[in-house]
Amino acid sequence: MEHQHETSIEQHLIHYKEGLGNYQKSMPELVSAFNHFTETAFSEGEIPQKYKQLMALCISIYSQNEHCMIYHTKGCVDNGCTEQEIMESIGVAAAIGGGAVMSQAATIVRDSMSQLKQQSH
């Protein structure tokens, strides 16, 4: 069962990238501007990328955006966030978003972190 869900997480990332690629065919200037904007927003600055990814993850959970939850969980892991840092950040998001945040953190984010941890070994 866990393996099936892990594949689902990878499929979510692929689905998002394919969807964005298809949308880019219709709206190339818009997608290009969006990509430039997000690259700039997430670039290293006074706030390190690690913390920008943590913020994005919490906002994704709060807004119930499953693709972004998975994408930014990966961003957190890729930028060196510890599991504890991710869990504490989710706690802050839960203080604002309540049960909806906790349910997403307990399922989607936890499963994504588990898969990413397995892939790194």
C-alpha cells in the first residue's frame, strides 16, 4: 500500500510539470513571467531558500493545494530542512489554519517526506 502512495506522490509532481508545460503552449508569455517571478521570489536573499520553502509549504497546506504541498515538501528536503523544522513550521500553520492544516500535514506532507527520505538512501 505504501509503495502505491509513493508512486502517487511522484505522479503528482509529474502531473503538475506536464500540466504547466501544456498550459505554457497556450500562454507562453504568462508562464514565462510566472516562472521568472517564482524563481526570483525563491532565490537566495536575506531569507535563505530553506526558509522560503518552509513558508511556501505552510501556505500550501493552509490553502489546501496538494500539488504545492508535495512540491514544497520536496523543496524543503532539497534545501536541507530537517524533519523537525518541517514539523514545527506546520505547527505554526496549524495555529492559524487549525484542523485543515493538521489533516494535510498528517497525510500528504508526512507521506511525501517518507518517500523523499527513501529516495535519498
